[in-house]
Amino acid sequence: MWRAGREAVRASSTTVDFPLSSASMTSPLYMDAEIKPNRSLSERGFIILISVITVANVASAVVFVRMDAHYVLPFLGIDLLAVVVAFLASYRSGRVIERVRVSPAEVRITYETAKAIRVVWESPTAFTRVTTERDDEDRVMALRLALSGRHTTVAAALSPGERGEFAKALEDAIWRAKRGAV
């Protein structure tokens, strides 16, 4: 979801918020974007999926036990455990929020979880460049911030179309911050 002021438009894969200012910073913010990956399977859907896999594994186990193939049973349990662990890891990574802030002094990218905030990029706004990698159809496949030979990837959770829109908004925010425009 993209939000600028009071308007909201649904995006297909993530939530991106653009508050125009923040009380936590003294200088004005030209961008305060929050990127949240979207997980398509709800908690209820996860429970239904695990139930179906469990029923299928139990049915398979009954067949294998009747055939005296008892060694197959642990592998059916490992199969179910692997699916559960994979989904839990996916949900955990989905709780990480990428925040991009542009102020007149700096561009800052942080990863935020419920437990911690980790700064992954800080650079002076005046020297920060936005670079994009495009495919044959002119879709933005990668979006990076660059400064003096170092770079970092931004908005990887967005789809190529959303990443293109975000690149334009980020370039505009940096341009306005450099010039002190409102």
C-alpha cells in the first residue's frame, strides 16, 4: 500500500508509507518510506495447509506400515517439519520493515524489527546517487543507492513496477532535499 498524505492505493506485494514529516527528527524529511513485504498465506491458510499435509502424511504412513516399510515414517515427519520451518522462516522475514528516510543532511536506510533497529546505509544527501538496473522490457529489476564506489540495494521486496515508482519518488525526494524545496 502506498500512502502519501491521506491518499492510499493498493500495491500487489508490499506496503509502502510516505509520511511527509516525522516528529523524531529535527530537520524536515522529504521521504520517510516504510516497505513491508506481503505474505500471501494468512495464519488460517497456513493452518489449513499444514492440516492437509499432515492428513496426506498420515495416509501415506498407513500405507507404508501395511507394507512393512517402517523406515519411511521418520521421513514423513521430517517432511512435515521442513514445511513448517520454511513457513515460519518466511513469516519471520516478513516482519522486517525497511525504512528509507531522506533529509537535507542524509539518506538513511534501516531494517526494523520488534526487537531492534539496524542502520544499513547512511550517506550525505548531496552526494548520494540513485541507480537502477533495468531488463529488456524497461522494468526496474534492482534499485541501489550509491556513494563513492559503495552501494546498497533498496526496496528489494517491491515488484519491478512498484520499484520503478519508488525509484522516481526517491530520486525526487533526494533532488528536493538537495535544493531545500518543499
